[in-house]
Amino acid sequence: MVLGELSGSMYRALQQMKNATVIDEKVLDGCLNEISRALLQADVNFQMVKNMSQNIKKIVNLDKLAAGHDKRKIIQKAIFDELCKMLDTGKPSFVPKKGKPSVVMFVGLQGSGKTTSCTKYAYYHQKKGWKPALVCADTFRAGAFDQLKQNATKAKIPFYGSYEDSDPVNIAKQGVEKFRKENFDLVIIDTSGRHQQEASLFEEMRQLAEATKPDLVIFVMDSSIGQAAFSQAQAFNREVPVGAVIVTKTEGSAKGGGVLSAVAATKSPVIFLGTGEHVHEFEVFDVKPFVSRLLGMGDMSGFMNKIHEVMPVEQQPEMLQKLSEGCFTLRMMYDHFQNLISMGPLSQVYSMLPGAGAADLMPKGREQESLAKIKRYMTIMDSMANKELDSTDPKIMNESRIMRVARGSGRSVQDVKDMLDEYKRTAKMVGKTMKGLKIPKNGESSRGMNAQQLSKALPPQMLKQIGGMGGLQKLMKEMGSSKDMMGMLQGMKQ
């Protein structure tokens, strides 16, 4: 996970500095050494880490700081700004314009996730109003065209390729010409990769670039490649003009230094992060929120955006009204589970919270276990009758019904009982926290839910991560309405 172990280590380094009685050169050096060690362990290039540390020490001159200055905040800001500088190239990436034909070429090693990233990139722009199309110019890898065709069909994106023609340059030219004639404004070319950098790969890339004249070349890099990230990105950039970078597989166990290394090697901005296998698991890269999460400072705006993407609270007045009356059904719990899954990997969602983030709230190895449990419960509920799903009586299912539902869902009787116990616990929490909550009318803002109510509903560890009661009150003030807090509670509780 890009922001998991790395974020936890860097956050702890800052906390040690903040807890120091006196801030002096020794404390500063200790903090920088810990952060440098964390970055090096995350496979960030040594020279980059060394330069960052030296630059921070030049900026933070403790001897010259006047009395009364908050040295801790000054050090933290210097670290934040320097990390932002490492990731911000100062030049924006090419952005396609609607209605004007643009060609984007994807390059990278085999296995980096190029074909999947092409589809995600097309799908993202399709949702924003572009008219994208995909061209498979990968004739090296067996099954490349089949994979692209399958991905494109699922995402309902037009595609072009050939089983007979083995010339990638010819396929690319024909595909671009075809889609330009058909008034597509974003033509995306998927190119061949190799298991390692080869002269034939680079020559093919140069020929493709010359033939199709792409407006943007995107380098796709697997985040788990470690120290090789810098040299790999540099090699591709020497052969074709890389204008942007997409970093893939950031949801796994990758240490995350590849993001920093790729930017330094290509002098091109990272524009997206691949956060999973599905077409929607594609995150726009934004430097400041990324660094904020990297340092364990959270990204609450990003967190709330994720919540509203999957469950816009303003569209659910009936549900809010039921919750305020203390009503919580199995169907509502099912909808909640669907929302959680739609938000993406739980560890990434937790990394947006202030504190050590995913490393502490979602211990390594537990995320898949939690996700499997949610899906198990949903499968059980799929086998239940409507009257059971819509009832608020936890005793509606007798032993006979429990056995039937277990058989129908292919789960054990104990699994069904565990799911019902989970429902009872959640319903009890909702009853205590939401009952009597004043629901704002359209256009109206309310602080019906107070921090005391919400604090009782949150797991103690999560409350601690947010900053205790004081941090919770601050978040409520920033969010401005009980509806936002309701959404936050739904997204965080599981």
C-alpha cells in the first residue's frame, strides 16, 4: 500500500518530534533521519532523500528563529513543502479537450498494467463527457488484443485491433485514422511491453510515436518494482517524450517510493494512481492531499468526496428519516455494505483520516478478511425474504428459517447467526446515536448530532486517530452539517 507502512513511519517520526520537550538541532536531525529511513525503505532514490534532508535543514534554521515561533509547525511545514516539491514538476500534463481529437500513447514494461490502465483512463474520461476509443498496438504479447477487447466491451468503449496484421505501427495508424473519421475526441493507443528494457521495444515505441504523433505519452509503472523505478522511468523518458505518469498496483504491498522516483526521473507529473483491478479503481493524483496522507495528516476533503460519490446523502431523505426514528433494517445494512465496497480498498479510505492511518486502523492482512466477511454477509442476505430484510425485529428469523437461509446461500448456520449478531450490534448503535436526530430540510443546515453522540458510535481507536473529542468537534465544524457527519459515520463505522 502506497500510504500504509510508509505513512505510519513518517507520522511516528513527526509525533516523536512533536512530543520532544525542547526542539533543537538534535531533535530535528532525529526527525529527518527517521523520515529519510522510511523513504529509503520505501525504495525512494538515495540522492533524492539526501537532497530533501539537506534542503529542509537549510530552510529550518533553529538558531535564527525568534522567540515565540512554533518550531514544530515550522519543521512540519518545511517537510511538507519539500515533499510536495519532489512530486510537483512545475509543469502541467497535457489535458485533452472535448470535441478536439487527441491521441494518447501508453508505454511501459510488460506486466506494469498498461492495458488495464488504458481502459481505466478511457472510462474516466468517458464519464466526464469525452468520446474515447482504444487501439491495441500490442502484437508482442499473446492475448493482448483479447484482453483489451474484453476490458473495452465491459466498459462500453469502442476498440480497434487485428488478429491478422502483426505490424503494430500499421495497426496504430489505421486505428487512429478510423476513430478520427468517426469524430472520437480521445484515441488511446496500447503499446507492447517486454519483461525488460530491450532495444527492440524502444525502437517500436519510437516508430509508433513517429507514425501517430501522440499529443501525450503516458508512462505506466508498477509501484512494486522498488529501486528499479528511477532507472526504468529514466530509460523510457530518454526514448520517447514522457509527458505524464500513471502508477499502478498501489493497493497491494508496494512500499510506494516509485511515485517519487518516477516523477524525479521523467520530470513529468503523476496524473493517476491505479488502486485496484476494477475499471473504477482509478484515483486522480493530487500532490498536496497525497503528501498530507503520506505524513499521516489525513485528507478529510478526499474522504468526504469518496463518501458522497457512493452515497449522496441529500438523495436519501427517507433513509435519514428512518435512522432518526431509530429504525435500522437488514436491507439498510446491506446498502451500507455496498457503499463500503464502492469506496475502494478500506486501507486507502482509512489513510485519508488524520493519524497513522491505514497501518494502524487496518492492520496488514486484515483488509481481505474484513472484505470477505462483508461479502459473506451480503450473500446470506441475498437468500432472505423481503419481509425479513425490511423488518426491525431481530427475532424475526427462527431456527428453521436460519437453516433454510444457510442452505440457500451456501453458508453455515453459524455464519447466518454471526450476520444476525452483527445486525443487532449495528442496529443498537444506530438506535443510540441517531434516534431523535433533527434531520435538516432541503437547503437547511443543522448541527443536530453533537460530538458526544458521534463519539459513542465510533470505535475508540478511530476516535483517537481523529484526535479525540477535540478533533471530532473540529471536523464537525469544518463539515458544517449533521448530514455530512451521518455520511462520515456510515463510511467509517464498519
